[in-house]
Amino acid sequence: MGIFAKIAAGEIPSYKCAENDEFYAFLDINPLVKGHTLVIPRREVDYIFDMEDDELARFEVFAKKVAVAIKAAFPCVKVGQAVLGLEVPHAHIHLIPMQSEKDMNFANPKLGLPAEEMQEIADKIYQEFSK
């Protein structure tokens, strides 16, 4: 079982932002900006385009709902979506609140936020998601 599957199963702690039976969203531990969230399928699949069409559609709809919650919790111009897929062998979507396209540059320095602030951010997104 990979690290993201263990996170979704609750075996490794995370800052949960949203979940349902199929998908799980949690804060990136090395965020580009406050609210940078990862969305994953609970089912282990390495490559997003290896997902069945109907599962991929549900995944994107779930990610959209998370993005709406992020935008409500952290007002921004848009929530950007990135799918890179090389850093962890588990399909995932990065959702990043953007004031400009520069916020999506993965070469930017990462924020070092204390655990209490990370939990506050996750709770804020979770509350918006749960509405």
C-alpha cells in the first residue's frame, strides 16, 4: 500500500479537507499557497488516465466540489488544477487557490506552516465542503 492509500485509509495522519466513499482530499504538506489541496481516489491507481471513464468523471466532479470549498474558504481569482503524477505513484490532482498564474509555479518556495495553522486551513475547507 502506497503513502496516499495509507493517508486515505487513516493509517498516516493528514489534514483532511473532504471525503466520500471513493475520494479523499487533504492539504499538501509542502503547499505553494494556503489552501493547496491534493485530491486522490481511495483506490490505488498510478496514472489518472488509467482510471475508468466513469470513475474519472466522478473524480473531477468531486475535485470541483473541493475547489468550490477552497474558493469559499480562501477567496481567490480561481482555483487552479494541476495533474503532474511523477512525484507519487498514485493519481492525484493539485488544487491551488490563485491570485495569479505565478501561484501555480511548482518551482516557487513552499510555505512552512505550523501544524495548528494547517489544521485551521483544513477545517475551514472541510466546513465549506460540508455545506
